[in-house]
Amino acid sequence: MTTTSAAPGAATPPAGAPLLEVRDVRKHFPGRSAGLFGRRGNPVKAVDGVSFALHQGETLGLVGESGCGKSTTGRVIAKLIEPTSGSIRFQGKEIADLSTGQMRPLRREVQMIFQDPYSSLNPRHTIGTIVGSPFRIQGAHPEGGIKKAVQGLMERVGLNPEHYNRYPHEFSGGQRQRIGIARALALRPQLIVCDEPVSALDVSVQAQVVNLLEDLQNEFGLAYVFIAHDLSVVRHISDRVAVMYLGKIMEITDRDTLYEAPMHPYTHALLSAVPIPDPTVEARRERILLTGDLPSPSNPPSGCVFHTRCPKYRDQLSDGERERCRTEEPVLEDKRPGQSVYCHFAEVRSDIIDGEAPAPRSTGIREVIRKTAAGAPGTGIE
Amino acid sequence: MIRFILVRFAGMILVVFIVSVLTFGIFQLAPLLSHTSPVYYYTGKVPYPPGSPQLQALIHRFGFDQPIPVQYWQFLTGIFGKTITDGTSAPVQCPFPCFGYSFRQNDLVSTLIGNAWPVTLSLCIGAAILWLVGGVLVGTFSGLKPGSFVDRAGMTGALAAVSLPIFFTGPVLLLLFVYTLGWLPGTGYVPLTTDPLGWFESMLLPWVSLAFIFAALYARLTRSNMIETMGEDYIRTARAKGLDRRTIVVKHGLRAALTPIVTIFGIDFGTLIGSTVITESVFNLRGLGYLSIQSVRQQDLPVILGVTIVAAVALVIANFIVDVLYAVIDPRVTV
Amino acid sequence: MASTTPAPAVATARDAELFLSVEDLKVHFPTEDGLVKSVDGLSFELRRGEILGIVGESGSGKSVTAQAILGLHKGSRARISGHIWLDGRDLVPLSDEEMRGVRGSEIAMIFQDPLSSLHPFYTIGDQIAEAYRVHNKVSAREARARTIEMLEKVGIPNAPGRVDDYPHQFSGGMRQRAMIAMALICQPKLLIADEPTTALDVTVQAQILELIKDLRDELNSAVILITHDLGVVAETCDHVVVMYGGQCVEKGSVDDVFELPEMPYTWGLLGSMPRMDRVRQERLTPIPGQPPSLINVPTGCVFNTRCRFSDHVEGRRCFTEHPQLLPTAPGHEVRCHIEPEERRRLFELEIKPKL
Ligand SMILES: Nc1ncnc2c1ncn2[C@@H]1O[C@H](COP(=O)(O)OP(=O)(O)OP(=O)(O)O)[C@@H](O)[C@H]1O
Ligand SMILES: Nc1ncnc2c1ncn2[C@@H]1O[C@H](COP(=O)(O)OP(=O)(O)OP(=O)(O)O)[C@@H](O)[C@H]1O
Ligand code: SF4
Ligand code: SF4
Ligand SMILES: [Mg+2]
Ligand SMILES: [Mg+2]
């Protein structure tokens, strides 16, 4: 069902082998039992065949509606939960089915930062204890002792090292998020999975944290998987972006292409829904409203999983084309160089953000792709 | 829901089974450890010298020479009725639920327990009602206005009550109301069926002294739950709707604040049934606690076994009811 | 074209009757650490059919303002002064009991987190019907029918089948719709939405904002929309109040304030958010420093600890003299000591190119 190309959307990969290679990963949670003597329901297909690659120093943005499986994907990559199937290669080593013990040396390489900066910090522990805990858990003995290392980290993320003995509640939201970042950095990881690290912060604090993450990336060559539903922040921080829907990647490509020439109808809807702080632009933009709710991930629609809400399916396709959307599942494949899309009728639209298509650039990104070429029958069947 | 109840029910049976295995195991271990014949623990005497054929015959009659699993099986099936004889006196018919015969007290264990449990149940139910009403009322009013006079008075009282043990409050109450003022009759149990008023009078002081300590705990619990609940966003929503204060407090606040109390109450009540020892001895009530103390003192194993199983069943049933109740109260609990 | 936009729409709205007028509102909380001046001298007005946005960073007093209008501080230790005129009646002196009749029927409110704002033990239908029955003497049946009608109106599919669901059985977007249905069931004249979409993702946010606009059109209600997302304001609101440290630092029509913002804090706010519609910047520009203490509010301008333009004011007035909220163009008011011409020059030269 998935493309055979190793890393969709990576036409021009940075030199060298990828740091992380995720292929056809699935995570199905056991379903709930329903009814009186009900048997177990269908499994919840939280992540259903996700593939991508990530290089050192690179940021992959992961966007999509609530419940589409972003956090689950992040937790699988960080091996906080076990994938149901699929392959996760880290530095060329298969880690998908390593046991907890075997994972241990790798744990320090992959860290995670969580959304809620308060509930992810133990309120009874001091900042020193929290930031130093990775050292203790891994049995690491940094030079000059743990306390010195922790204070160095605190300084690096912009916290006052003198606040070593303070408790989380004495810090503001942005500062708490810095504590989480310091903890994630402690063991000098290669990869940090950031699960909505700035969603709970207001814009000004958000800018501080985003800048900090970027500085750390430049300094340590970190790779990020950056989960967010704020598409403006994702554009700012990511090198490549994957759009998820119902456990699957709908579109994955480099940042500029995704925002300037998105091809998937779902990407169009997402981008059009982001309000822009300029009333004149707002006035001329088209808002593509998605109707209805996300279908249940335990009972996804047939064919293209997006067809129940797809505006294109609803408004633009002929009956024959609709039939195809309903019965034949698209595959995530390159529709244009470096742009993988899961749609039979993918088509570039450049007017989503600004309300009008900007003048074509010389780079040739916006060459027009004929509708038929993208959705030619015969492709995408396996 | 039915599925949930069935699953819980199966779990219940499992727990009782485990408890019976454990107590039965102790029954087996005790003679081994003290190098006494099991006949002694069973009948309270060893009528024949060790090694004599009559003793062997007796051991055989009781089945003590059988493999342990077989003995356990006989014990289990015996619960549904059997005939008991020690070979010297007349055989006794022991109907369901049969936990054996106490040769020390010359009665069926089930009869002994049957006489004792109404006492304990009266004690526990009455005390529970008292402490629930008292604790929740005090806790609610304290929690609605934390820091107010009502709150401080209520919580000071609660603190005092928690620090007063029953072996202190009990005798003090007795001294005051029975021996000094003479308002209430002396100690001892009056069955509800024979004299309801007498029953009430005889139980009043035990109830109060037992409820005291629990009421204090429940008041504090209710108070903290109430404070937390009244700070919840949905209370703000209720105010924003324009509801009056009483509806907000009772319908929206109390309902949520009391839910955790249901759980704790179930466990407390279940535990209490097997642990009213002190209250019963202070007020001279012959309930389950009294019975178990007495049988431990006399090394009367059949009674200990019976009381333990009854207490376990009570605890498990209480937990079961709480679980079902909780699922009914809180729709988020998936059943 | 930028500085003077005497939009005819504003002129006609001005003629219309003021519906809500907040005058010099102060909400102070006595605490152990001192007096917290959460809202300190806030004034704004609102007409029917208008949407007013209130923006500002966390802790600037947005929610406290909203709750003061609804009288939710009554019965607490909060000290409230000033006037809140609703349709010619001052709400500030009313008692909690008198305010009860206003809440839900004349003013309704929706909150940020729809899950925690709904009671977990009662069905969605019960909770909405309850809001209706407080203010209307109707039977349970009628209330239920009306509830279903409202749920349909806010776009809950299969409303008759879903009224008896509990909040946890709804998705985030549906819960917020249910909250809106609850708020609108008595057809309030004023709807206050306190960060109604912060907990929701963009697609659902777009639906909810659309819904609020539709309902405003239908009921001709006034709406106060609190948010810290300037994009939401630009998309939805007619007027905007920018709050900082419990005070209004800039207010005006959305077109004016976004076209030519004049207060350095508004500049900072606009500059710190990444924007999809502009060329991507290498770095974001956060407002340096921390929000002011609301207990020891700085003398002079509240923003002076973080403002990089205070040297554009003669002397040290930024640190000694509290600036007044003064009109700079019709319907556009700014609280800053810098001369208006200078502010506009600074914006065009230094700020705008970097947005
Ligand atoms: N432990 C679990 N058991 C069962 N289902 C789960 C579990 N964890 C997540 N899910 C389901 O998997 C799906 C994906 O959840 P996930 O948390 O990954 O979404 P998300 O994209 O991170 O959403 P959000 O933006 O709300 O954080 C959801 O339908 C969720 O209900
Ligand atoms: N009951 C109270 N007692 C003391 N201080 C309070 C109380 N309620 C609010 N405050 C303070 O008033 C200030 C303003 O709070 P408010 O909730 O209005 O902020 P906000 O602008 O809504 O922020 P956010 O964007 O985080 O919701 C905060 O500093 C808060 O700590
Ligand atoms: S395959 Fe059809 S339904 Fe699916 S996204 Fe493309 S057009 Fe829409
Ligand atoms: S008054 Fe002074 S400190 Fe305040 S915003 Fe204006 S320039 Fe900055
Ligand atoms: Mg998530
Ligand atoms: Mg708020």
C-alpha cells in the first residue's frame, strides 16, 4: 500500500544517510468493547502506514487536525510506545522491535518535549532534580558533577542557574517550557520529538521558545520532529512538512513547496483555515471549510480516507472520478519531484494563503502540472 | 453494563476463593508449626494419646490424612452442608453455609456468626449513616466558604475528633450518658426485632463513638473535594447560565464532589465489618469483632476461618456495589 | 491612504445606539502579596451587531474583564469600580442575585476549554436545556425540543441522537458548538467568547468563528471575542482593544489598528508572530523581558520596562508620567507619549518592513 521509495517527499536529500528512517509504521490501539456482551471493537488505527526520513540538523513539521495521530507518531518514534508494525531505523539501526533494555543506550539519542509545560514536570521536584534526572536515569556522570552540568544547561536555555532549587510552579509558562527543553537536552540527543511545544504559550513567549529551539539546532546539529497545529509556526521552523489525516500522511514535501504550491485538497483546506493578521488579505482569501467531524480512526472510510470531507470530491469531481475516490485508496507518491501526495486528483493551488496567486518564480516550482498527469489511471495501484 | 457486572462478579468470586485458600492454608500450617495434632485445633482437645489407633481413626474421620487439595475440596463442598461428628458425641447436622463446628463453644460456626452479624451490621450501618450525614454536611459548609468562621469551627472539630480514639471517646460517652446522667441504658445488644426502641438506645452510643472518627475524616475529605469542585470551570459555566446558588452547589457541585467519597465509603464500610473489635468490646456488643477476638484467644480455628471468609465476602460485596455505583454516577467510566 | 481612512461604516455605526459601554472599569484583587490590579481603568464601547476583539498577552486581564461584565466576581473578594452600562443599565452596583437574571439571558459567555467547562456527569442536552429553563418557564419537553433545535443550528449532525450524549463523547469542536448552543439558547444580546478556539485546531477554529459570525448576523447580537491570536481578530472582528498590564493601550477599528498600529506593544505583538503570508524570516522577534507585575505596576507607562522606543520621548516621561489614551485618528486611540507623527514615521520606517 505504501510507496516503495524509501523516503517520500525527499527528492533532494541532504548528503549522507538519514538519521531517522521511518517506513510504513503502524500503531493500532486495541478497540473498546461496545454494547452489552460486546466483543472488542475494531482497533483504533491511530497511525496507519507512515513513512518519512529525517536527516541530521533537519526539522520535519508534522501537522494535521486533532486526533489525526501526530502525537502517537511522535511517541512511536521516541519509542515511548511500541509500533504495531513497520520499521524505524535510527542511524541505520533497526529499532522498531528493540526491547526496553536494548533501547537503553539509544534512549539518550532521542528525547521528547511535551505540550503542557506544567503537567509534564513533577511539581514536587526542584528544577535541578528535573533537569538532572536524565543523568541519573542513564547513570551518566558528566564532568564536574551533575549540578554543574544542569546549571550549564539552564544557562543555555535562558534560565537563571541560581533558580536551581526552585519548583515548577514558581516559573511562567515559557520558563517551564525551557525547563522541559533543558531536560531533553541533558544527554546531548541527536533527535528531539517536540509535541506541540509552543501551543500553550502566547505569541511573544512562543517566539522566544522557537528562537531557542533554532539556536540549539544550529549549535548541536539537532534534528527535530516538530508537531504542531499552528501552521505559521510550522512554516517558520520546518525544513520539510508532513500533513497527516486519519493516521496517514496526505502530503509531504519541503516547506516552501507545501506553503506555496500545495497539492492535496486537505492541505488546501488546512492552509486556508489559518487566519492571517491582515484584514485586507483576509478579505480576499477563500476559506475552504471542512464540514463534519474527523471519521473514527477505528472505522476509516473506504478508498481515499479523506473522501467523506474532501471539498474537491464534493464540488469538483465527476461521478466517475468520485467512484474512484471511494473505492481505490491512493498511495503517497511523488506527483512532482520531491512532493509526495496521497490523492488521485492532486493539483497545485497557489492562491490559498494570499488569496491571489503570486507571480511565478524563476525557480520553476510553479510549473503547471496537468490534472490528468497527476491522477492518470494506473498509477497508485499495487 | 451487564457484561461489566458479570466481569466484576467473577472477580469477586475469585477474591473470595483466594481468601478461602489463604485462610485454609493457615489452618494447615498452624498444626504443622506448633507440632500439635490438627485434631487439637479442630476440637480443642486431643482425646487420645498420640500414635494411638483411636487418634488415627479420628484423624481419618476428619480427613486430616488426605492430601491437602482433597481436604480443601472437602472443606469447600462442606460449606454446602455436611454431618459433623468427633466420634464421642452425637453427630451434628450442619446445613449451608457450613463452616464447621466449634467444639469450644459447642455450636455450629454458622450459628455463632449468625448470632453475631446483626450486631455488627447494626453497628456499621447506623454509624455509617451518622458519619456520612455529619461529615458531608460539615464538609460542604466548610468547603463553600473556606477560611470563614463555619469552616474554621468545623475543621477544628474535625481535627479534635480525628485525634480522639474510640477507646477514649467510648468510655467517656458511657460514663457521661449511662453512668452519670443515666439517660441511656447500660451496655449490651438488644435485637431490633424484639425491641426497636431498646435496640436504638443500646446502639446510639456505639454509633456516635464509631461515627465520630469517620465523620471527621469525611468532613475533611468533603471539604477539600468541595473546594476543588467549586473552582472547576463547569461551576463557572453554571453561574454564567444564571442558575441560583442552591442549584449550583447541590446539583453541580455536590454531585461531583461526592463521587470520590462513594469509593472511599465502600471500602471503609467493607473494612469496618471485620474490624469493629474495639467498639464492640467497649460497649460489650457480641458482634463479629468480639467473636473473632474470642476465637483467636481460644485458638478456635473453625470460627476464625468462618469469620475471615464472611468479612472478606462483606468487603468484596461492598467494593462491587461501589464499582457499579460509580459507573452509574460517573458516565465517563466505561462499562 | 494609510493614515486617514474615514470608513463610512464607522460613521454610520457611530450613530447607532451604544449597547455596551464600559467606563473606567477597575477590578482589583486583594491578596496576601498585595493588591493585584488585574484591570485598571478600562473603557470601551460596543454596538449591536458588532464584534469587538480583545487581545493581549497572558495575564493582561482579558478574562477578568469578561468575567466582570458577567458579574462573576460578585461574592468574591474582588474590588470592582467604574461602570458597565448594558442597554442603559449599570451592572456594577447590581447584587449577585440581581445579576443572575442578566446572566445567560442578556449576556452569555463561552469559555476556552469546552471539556472542563461542561459538567462531566450531565448530558449535553440536560445542560443546555437547564440554561433555557432558568430564564423561561417551559416544560422539560419544550426545553428539549428547543435544545435539539439549537444543536442543529450550531451544526451538530444527528442532533436528536446526540442530545443524550455526555461531554466526553463529543469531539473538541462539537463540545465548543454545544457551549455555543448553550450560550445562545436564550438569544442573548451580548455574547462573550473567552478564547473560544485556543484549544481547537485550525479547521475547527475556522468553523467556530464562522458560526459566531453567522449567529451575530442572525440575532444582531454584540460579541466580545477574547483571544491572543491576531489572525483571529483580523478575520472576525470589527473593532479591537489591545490590552497590556490591565490597561487598554490601543483601540480602534480592526482595519485601522492593523493598517497603522501606533503603540509599541502592538508592534511587538504583530512582530513576534510568524506569518504565513509574508516572506519567511530567519528569526522571530519576541518582545524582550517579562510582563509587568500587576501588584507593583511600574510608574509611568506600563510598557516602559520592555519598550525600545522610550528614548523617542523627551526626558524620562515614559518612566514618570502615565500616558493617556488619546485619539490619534477618528475612532483610533493610543496610549503612548511619542508624538503621533513620530509614531507613524517609526512604524513605516522601522516596523512595517520587518512584519
Ligand atoms: N492509548 C490509546 N488508546 C486508544 N486510542 C488512542 C490512544 N492514544 C491515542 N489514541 C487515539 O489515536 C488517535 C490519534 O491520537 P493522537 O494523540 O496521536 O492525535 P494527535 O494528532 O496528537 O491529536 P492532538 O492534536 O489532539 O494532540 C486518536 O483517535 C486517539 O483517540
Ligand atoms: N481571583 C484572583 N485573585 C488574584 N489575582 C487574580 C484573580 N483572577 C485573576 N487574577 C490575576 O489577574 C491577572 C489577569 O488575569 P486574566 O485571567 O484576566 O488574564 P488573561 O488576559 O485572560 O490571560 P490568559 O491569556 O492567560 O487567559 C493575572 O495576573 C491573574 O493572576
Ligand atoms: S483522492 Fe479524491 S477524495 Fe481523496 S483527496 Fe483526492 S480528490 Fe479528495
Ligand atoms: S509611552 Fe514610552 S514606554 Fe510607553 S510605549 Fe510609548 S514610548 Fe514606549
Ligand atoms: Mg497530540
Ligand atoms: Mg484568559
